[in-house]
Amino acid sequence: MGGIRTAGDLVGRMQMTRGMRLEEAKRYVAERLGVSTMDLSDPVVMREARRELGLGLIPVDELVFAGEPAAMEAKFRIARVLDVPINSVERFKEHIGAEVR
Amino acid sequence: MGDGSRVEMTASEIRGELEDGVAAAAKRAKVPPLTADEVDHLCDIFCSNARFSAVDVGDEVILSSDGTCSLASGSTTENLLVYQNNLGADTLELATDDYSYKAVKTFATSEAYRMKMAQLQVVPPAQYGAMPDLGRYSRPDGPIANWSELLPLGKIDEARAAQEEAMELAIEDMVFVADHLWEGGADGIDFDTGGASGDADLLATLRTTEILREKYPTMGIQMGMAAEMVLGMHGEITYDGKRLAGMWPSQQQEVVEKAGATVFGPAVNINTTKSVAWNTARACTLIKPCMEKARIPVHPNVGMGVCGVPMTAIPPGDALTRASRAMVDILKVDGL
């Protein structure tokens, strides 16, 4: 579908970790992001949606800035937006210690 | 052709290949043939002169994989970043060159740390993958008597006992590695080429899946098959009351789903002497019975030598994209 160019990683995450079939996964992600299922594979629409929600972008100079979420930070947001626990995010929280969570 | 060589055919010759491929699958696996409309659509795909073929806008599917870190240069994390940033991969997979859980067990802690470091830098879900590889547990590579040597000697009981013994070791190793990688932050585990050593290999993988599903309810578990039919190297092994030997994709999907996997990857072998059209039509026919009843995503293996893709290291783009598109258009697969 295009990975983080589009919403391929988000739909893929719902398949891989929730066992959702394609149409269900696309509908779920589209609903959570407030876009249509057709938008999910549109890199122009998804770039704006991902930027707005902080879900991570292709990290090339023209697209990303230090003031925006990257990788692990974006995955915190993905977990919240998709309402799914992400293993690496949960581990990260655990490792930084309860006092700073 | 199935060996990657170029061939020219007329439209009627292509249709003949497609019809033969469908008939071969229906007869071999006792599955319904594709409909006339489906064969017509395959004909449209294969009669195009375009180099690349693609699905309609909106019909895009997820691409999963078995190892997105096999580039010859750069660290494994850098490889994952190339797949994420340059190739637009939907999912990622960390793995090592010796793609076997038995081999990985000896350095699982290092692999878990590599996963942890990678997870800090990548956004798409990243699983860890290797092969169950039951054959590795037999001599001379492992400690168990070699069932491939025992069987020709007529030592059937001994061969079966050896496979059962190997199975226990394989389960222990796969759970051990998965435990470590989960601790490293992996989003899932990939059991690639399940059943490569036959029915005992598949049962070991199914039982491992059950154990992991119980321990880690949110772990992704992808199980890709080794071949279109499960070999009966043991012959008497059952899962959920069903004999594994001789299972075709439709039956494989049921046991994989029952065990608790989240993604099922059927594989249909290539006949290198037949055309890509023949092979693709045959693969579609064999996999089609999975599609309506599956409750988890079905990602047919469209890699080298399976599901219509020629058995050659660098598959021609026209063959690869036609086989891939056929899987999506005809079967409505969830991914590839």
C-alpha cells in the first residue's frame, strides 16, 4: 500500500497484530483517522493526515522537521490514534521508569 | 515461463494455458475451478503488452515479507530504514542470514537488542522471522537420528519417533527466541516456510503458535507455508483431529487460524516447465477456497518460485506483477 508514504503501515499493523482482514482493517484505520478508505493509499492526502496527527513521515529533509514526532514518538501517537497497544511503546514506557511516564 | 525465460504466445494460447492450469489444480486438490469470468479476467491481465500490471486504485493490499534486512550493505537497522523510507514497505522484518530458529537461539539476546534498537527508529510494525526448520535437528546438523535416512531403510517407527523428538526441541527453541524478541519490542513473529520438513515441522509450528498466543495475546504471528501440500514425512500426525499430511491451502488455513496466528501465507509451488499464466491460474485455483472462510488475513507467498512467480533470483517485472495482480483481482487477498 505504500507504507508510511500512505497508511500502509497502519493497515498492516491492524492485520499483523490484530488479525484483521483487509477491508476491516482499512475501514478501521480510515475511521480512526477521519479519512476515506480510498484516501488511505493516497500519498498526498495521507501526508497531511499523518502530519496533522503526528504519525510519522518519510524522513527526508523537505518533509520532516525536528519539532515533529519521529519513529518512537510517532508510535506513541499511532497507539493512541488506533487505540491499540504497541509492544515497543509499552516496553519504552516500562524502561523510562514509572516516575517519568 | 516458470523458469523465468521469455516466451511469446497468442491470446488463444494464453487462454489455453490458463484453462489448463485451472484444470490441473482442480483435479489435483479436488477444488472447484475458477469461473469463466475469472479466467476471462486472467486472460486480460496476461494478454496485455505492458511491462507492469497493477491493481485498480483503492484495491491496494498490504505487503508482508520474510526478511527486509538482507541488503548486502549497511546494518540491519539501516536495511529496515531503506525498506521503510525508500521502498514504502508496509511491514518490516528483522532477521539474520542463518534464517532458522535453531541457529538464532544461540544469539537470541543479541537479536532482541537489535530489535530494540531498530524499534526506536522505525514506524511500521516490525516482526522477527526465521524458519522452524525441523530438519536441522537431525544428524549431522542436530542431535536426533535422521528420519530421511531411516525411512529408506524401512525403519518407519524409528523415523516417526525421531521426528517427534525433534519437534519438542524445535518448539522449545522457537518459544525461547520469540520470548526474547518480544522483550526486545517486536510487533510479531514470523514462522516462515512452515511444514518445510513435513507434517511434524508444521505441528511444531502450530503448537508453538498456541503457546505464544496464550503467553502474548497481542503478538502478531505470521505463518507462511513451505509448499502447496504438507508432506507426510511422519504421516500420522494430527492437529485438532485433522491429519496434517496431504493438507492443501484450504485445510492449512484452518489449522493455522485455529492455532492463533494472525496472518496466513499459502504457497503454491511453481512448475518451471509451464508458463507463468499456467502457474498463476493453478495457484489462484488452489488458494481460492481459503478466501471466503478465512477469519485472518491471507497473504499468498508471491516470492521466487511460488504462486506464479518464476523460479529465478531476479524475477521479471512483467511476470511478478501479473502474478501479484491476479492474486488481488481474482482472490481478493488481504496482502502478499
